[in-house]
Amino acid sequence: MNGEMVIPVSWVLGIIGLLGGVIATLAGIIYHSMSDRLTVQDKIIEGLRTDIDRMSKGCGANGCHWKNR
């Protein structure tokens, strides 16, 4: 033996495939968590828009700043 180490091609391909799978799984997890977050934020923003529309009409009191707007 001359000290050379032989790594089978199937091992190298398996390691590359495994790393690709791990990266794809992590990317999927990050995508879904960000998508869920954006969905929740969209619901919050829509609620705030509804509140702004309602408040912009004023409260109906005589001294209400927003009444005559």
C-alpha cells in the first residue's frame, strides 16, 4: 500500500444528495414560516385599515375634530 485513500463515487454522490436534501428542507421550513408570518401580518393590517375607516368618520359628537372632515 502506498498510503492512498479511495473514496467510492457512490459515497460522494450520496453526500452531495444528502446535503442537497438538507438545504431543500431548511429552505422549505423558512419559506413556510415566512409565509405564515406574512399571512398573519396581512390580517392585522386589514383590521387596522378597517379601524382607520371607521375612526375617520368621527364619533358624532358636536366637538369632534373628525366629524366635519
